[in-house]
Amino acid sequence: MTAIAVLGAGLIGREHAELVASHASASLAAIADPSPQAQALAARLCVPHYRDYETMLDEVRPAGAIIALPNHLHAPAALACIARGIACLVEKPVADDLAAARRLAEAAERADVPVLVGHHRRHSPDIHAAKRAIEAGELGAVVAVSGMTLFDKPDGYFDVEWRRSVGGGVLLINLIHDIDVLRHLVGEIESVRAFTSNAHRGLAVEDTASIAIRFVNGALGTFVISDNAVSPWAWEYTSGQALYHPSEPGPYLFLSGRKGALSVSDLYLWRHAKESDHWQDRLVRESRSGDGSRTYVNQLDHFLAVVQRQAKPLVDARDGMATLAVTLAVDRAAQEDRTVTLAEMLAEGAEAA
């Protein structure tokens, strides 16, 4: 059994703790979080509770740690794990700024201690199937991509102060997952333009954004996101894989290439029957399918392999830094009303580190 500690017992931290406690090859070693709710969770799961994660790491010495603390604590907690030789899974974003993300990535590489970033959709069967179709050449070269994440968070969600402050809006909480999927499926992002809005909810943070994307390989894309709009069009619904949301099978992401098009999460592949066909000919629709596995279980399985040094992190700290850089570029592009490049963001992060 691989002993895993959980740092943070908020919404996702509680789910991590439950998953570890129920896994056949893992044991929940401890929970570190100062809240009374964390103490109650630890008591229910019959594991030690600590208010301070450094004390817990020193006394418990788990084989691995899952970091589900507030964003600004991700990098410090991961660095504490690295200093002790403990592999960690860090919830997204990998850090709250690029300088901290770079310091974390460099520390992990120097110490040769693996860090897995919790971009869980890369472990999802629909994303796996989409990646397979692209790598098999079924779409040809990807030309264009368009997607949406639209859902309505309740007012009570924003009772927590940090969700009303800088960094607590829909970009760093939600869009960052979509950016990671786009990087994974289409390729590295060269630059972005964007608009953001808080016109309807009126909080200090954005609740809606629209983005134009240029990929390094020449593909172009658009994405629209809001946590203040009713719809069934978001991975959380369409995949049937999210922990807290109902399943609404359908598409949220559309990829089109020189040979075919694919919608995700419903995994319909559209192509011409003959290579000589074109826009005046009917298309053939085929179905691709996932393997029926569960995203968060897949992620935990992978993390256990990482802890045992049997696998390299699917999303390491440097990879997570690139996704963070694009997400922060979206915010800057909206604030400054200009095109922002990934190279610009990474260069500034390197200087600040």
C-alpha cells in the first residue's frame, strides 16, 4: 500500500481524501488543514489530522502528497514536499504566478522529485480518445478549433473571499483546464487575444471571457467561457466524468482538420467518404468511444505509479507552468486590449524568478 497524505480539505481535497481512502493500492496517511471540517473528515476516515502541513510531512513521512490548498500555497507546499523527497500531485494552477511556477519546476528537476499537476482532464477517456484520433491522423492537420464552457455557479459559491478576489475568477479556476486540453490536443499556443466581463454578476473578478487563439502549428481557435450562464455545454457535463455535476452527453469542443472533424465529448468523427469529396458532398459520421474508465481514478492510478517512480508525470511542473502562462496571457490580453504571446509571459516569469 502506498501511503498518501492530503494537504487541504476543501471541495476537491475532500474528494481526493475519499478516493485515496477507497483505493485498493493506496492508504490515506493523514490530512493537513486547520479547519474544523478537516478535523471531522480525518476522524471519519480514521486518519491523523494536522493543522500544519510541514509538521505532518515531517512526522508522517508519506510516500506521496496531494496538494489541494488555496492557490497561493500550491508552490510553497510542493517545495516543502520536494525538500523531503516526497512526490506530490499539485492541484491546478501549479502556482499563483509564473515566477513561483518556474522556481517549483526547477527545484523538482534539481532534486529529481516528481511533481504531477492536477489537470485531470488529461486522464479522461474522452480526451484520451480524441488524442488517439488526432495522433492516428484521422483529422489530418488540425486547422481550427472552437469550444465553450458555460455553466451557472450559485451565489453562495462566492461567499468565500478568495473567489471574489484577483485570481478567483473563471480564468484561473475554470479556463485553465480548457487551455490545458487545447495544448494537449492541438499543440502549443503562440498568442492570444481576449475580452473579459463582470457585467452581470458585478464582482471584482471576471465571470465571462471570449478568447481568440493562435497555435504554433498554424491552427486558429476560439473559446468562450462563463460561470454565469445556463447551458449543458461544458466538459463537466458532456464528459459525465465530473465529481459534482450531472451528466449531459453532448459536445463542448469542436476540432476540424484537413481530413475530418471531431466533436468532444460525444466523440463523433465526421469525414468525406472519398478523398476527392469536398464541401458539396455529404459527410460520413462515425463514432469513437472512450474506455469507460473514471477520470479521477485514472489520475490517482497514474499518481501512484509516479510515486513509485514507475512513470513520469503526464503533466509535470514545467508543463503546468506553460498552461498557467497561457491562462495569465488571456487575462493580460483582456486587460491591455492587445495580443499577448506565450514567449512574452515565460520570459517575464524567468526574469522574476
